[in-house]
Amino acid sequence: MEYKMELTPEQLAILNGEKGETMAKVLKTLVLYGEAFGATKMVPVTGEMGHLVTSFGLGVMKPVYELMDKLIADGCVSKQKFSVDPKPLDKNVPSDPIKNLVFKKFMYSAQESYDKQLADLGLLNSDAYTCTCYMDEVGNKPKKGDVLSWAESSAVVYANSVLGARCNRNSGIIELFGSICGFVPYFGLLTDEGRKATWVVELKVTKKPEAQVLGSAIGMKVMEEVPYVKGLTDWIGTELNGDATAYLKDFGAATASNGAVGLYHIAGLTPEAVEQGESLIADGVKTYVIDDAELERVKASYPVIWKNKDATPKLCFVGCPHLSYAQLTEWTNNVSDALKQNGRTKVSVPTVFTAAPGVVKKFREDKELSAKLDATGVVLSYICPLMYMNNPLAEKMPVITCSNKLRTYTSARYYTSAEILDIITKGVK
Amino acid sequence: MKTFKGRPVVAGTAEATALVSHGGFNTLASFQHSLMFGDKAAKCGDQNNPDLYQKPMAGVALCLPQTIGSTTGGMVLYCAKAMGRSPSCLLFSEHIDSLAAAGAVLAAVWSDDGGMPTVDCLGDEFLAAVKTGDRIKVYEDGTVEVG
């Protein structure tokens, strides 16, 4: 077969079967994938670790597990350790016997065997299940300029935008193939040209925009293009501290799930915008002006697909993507304080906060804070809310969330963080 | 009959009925219900896509600008193909995105039957002209006939 891409003798030998038929197919996939974007060569993966998007052992996804089995059997495992998205199950999350049966016996019946496959392929450790692998408590935090072979839309957009690493919006399986080969096709967000902004977003708001709504508005508008956002530092500052990075995590996840954004620049804040300023903006750029009314319009456009739109919420998820330690602490204090103000001791809606296992561990080490959260009745979990929600039983439940990603992929109803705090700390009708 | 010329990403021939999405096609949101619960017709589960919501996607000529959403997208398309619930071909008005390209290539390299013919760069005029229900014919060289 003729390839358009310039390949090294070693790569050609692999394609010709020198390392076996399976490895040849792995590389052929990467070559054809790169050629769809005009990639001229492969470049080495320089990031220390990978990140995979597929963490769930859904019994019906046999084609994926059969492919994994083939990779393992033929010695095609990752050259680097990797983290992976959160697990879909946690016994601490409110459930019932029927749901437990559906989850374990039918839906996620392949979870144990898939966890074993991940370990065989190169999983970092048994705590490496989170969508926020870049948290200090997890340890998979790339450096600026690192070339990555990652998937998980919220992690990719964070690594590109906030950390200045370079990674395309790879799909599940493709990201693993890059980690197996140790190189990835050079195109898109790996190139200087591909990192230029093709949209300028001008913020003209009178109050700090909700990260999840602002990201949603931008994602829906620019789709997979690169936005350069002006005016956000008026609200979140010019330092990439804990508050700003947490905001950008949630903002980015919404741009990536409501659209397909893989990289954004925040004027005066994110590393490339600070270094290069408006020279990052491409010629012929389009402009999107966002004011208070536009954010209201976007929020009001979210469909509510509950059968009974006035139903009393039965469950609330906070933490998609997983909460940072600082966010978890803030939510704990806010819920505790609001309950006191409202003359209550426990949340009125069963509520689950989700965070990476490492963040949960650190939080639990602070006995005072841990006890404060437990006293509110909120459950702390490492689960993936999205995976929890993807079944007919959960789908019929009136679930509320302040995650735009969870809203997009499930029947969960979106409220802002302030609205969620209000709902769960007051009596529900 | 109208004819459009695009770029074959995965070359092949197909004949099917058009299903048209004018907005970005969210692969995970569209297919997850079908893959999990045995819906062989693959009715679209994406509540945010008024063009496709609840319409069957298996065996159609899916006409779309690009795909959006979760990076499970390519893997989901590959699974849909391997499980016999995928569209028969993918026709993009714009340049294909990385997730759809992954799905198309994975299906081509790892499926036994050669995958889904996939054509991109068909232009905005293609998406303006094609209507859900139109007959579609796809040729190896990326030519697409509508009607």
C-alpha cells in the first residue's frame, strides 16, 4: 500500500509486518488517521504518561474488548503508563437493588475483565481512574510543549489550553495506539498553525459568567475551532491559581462537550496567550460578542427532557469533570454554611460530589473537613456521573447538576452552581 | 439529480437513504442508548439534535457537517459498525474532524467488511441540497449523487 506520509525505515518495517500483523494494523490506523488531516510525518510522544477515555466495562461493547485482547495477546501494549477516565460504579452512590442488578449483571458486566485489560496494557495504578488526571493529587500533569497521546475531551482541552501541552482531540483507541507506538501523526493542535485562534470572543458582561454556561455558548458557536477570549481576566484574574484553573477546567469541559473545542486561549492568562498575545489570532478571524443576554439565551435553550418537568429532584451530581481539592473544600463549606442559614442539618436532595481518588484521599485525611461534609449528608465518590446516568433507570430519574457535560449527554437538568446550592440546602417541594 | 464531489477518506461505494443533520453530530449522545440497550435501528438519542432525535441511523447515508462531543466518538462509531448499527456511509460537508476520522479509519482497518465509505469536503451546498429521505449513491472517487 502507498502512503502519502513520510515514514522512517523503522515505521515502514512495522507496516510491512516486521513486528507482527497486529502491530502493523495499529500503525496503519495511525497513518491513515493522520493522512486524513494531511499529516506529513509522525512525531514522538514526549509527555511522560498517556490518558485513555474508556474506563467502563460495558458488556455490550465486545468489539473494543476483543480488540484489546488481541493487542495484549500480541504484545502490543503501551510504551508509557497511563491514567484513564473514572469508574462507572461506586457502592457509596445512592442506588437500589434493581439498579445494582442492572449495573453489575447487565450493563457493566465486563468491568472486572476490562480493569484487568487496562492493567495489562499499562495503567498507572488502581487510583488512576479520573477525568482530571492533571490534578497534583493524581500526578499525570504534562509540561508545556509536551506532545501527548490523550483522549477525554475535557482533559485534552485543559492540557492544551491551561498547561500548554500539545494534543489533538484523539478518539478512544487512537490515543492508546499512540501510546503503543510512541509516536503520533503531526497535524492540527500539534502544529503552531493549528494553535492559532480563528474566533475572537469578546466578553461584555456585568457579572462573572458561570464557567459552564460561558463554555457552552462558545462551544456551540465555534464548534472545533480555536477561540481567543478577551475580557475574562476582569473576572478570574491574570494568575493561573487554583480558582482560575478550576474555572477553566469547567469552562473547557463545556466548550468541548457542547462543541468540539480542543484548545482555547484566554487573553492575559493562558500560557500561549500570555507569551504571544494577539499574534495568536489568525487572519480572517470571526467575532462572537457575549453579553448577559446571550448567556441567558444559551442557558434558556437547554431542553428539559424530564417526563414531568416539575418533578422533585431525586439526585444531584456536582463534579463533572471531577472537582479539584479546592472546589471540594469550597462546596463543603458552602453547603454546610447554607444548611445552617436555612435551619437544616442535611441536604434535601440526595447529593453526590465527585473527585479523583487521590483528591478524595487527601480530603479524607482532613478529619475536620471530612466530618463537616459527612454531616451534610452529601456522598463523596470517585464515580463518573455520566456513566452512572447512562441507563434507562437513571434516565427516568429527575437528576440535577451544575455540569454542562452531564446535561449534554444525559437527562440531567442543568442549574448554575448557586442554584444547585440553593436547591439542595432548602426544602424541596 | 444533483452531483457533488468530495474527498474519499475511506473509499468505497454505497447506496442508502439520506439522514441529514445540519448541526454538529454528537456521536456519543446519538449512539450510546442504541449500543447499550440493543436498539438495532440505532435511533438517535441526542436530545440537542432536532434533525435526528429519535430517528433510526442504522443503514442510512448520514449527511452532516462534522461530529462533536466526547472523545469516545471514534470508538463508538467503530463499535456501531462492528455491531451492525452504523450508518452505511458518512458524508461530511466540511473537512472531517478527528473523532469521526478515527471511527471511519478504525472501522476500515479493523472490521472484516471494509468499513463505512466516508467522504468529506462536500461543501455547504451539499448540506443545503440534500434532504432526509433522499436516495444517495456514493462512488469510490468521492462522487455523491443525490436524488
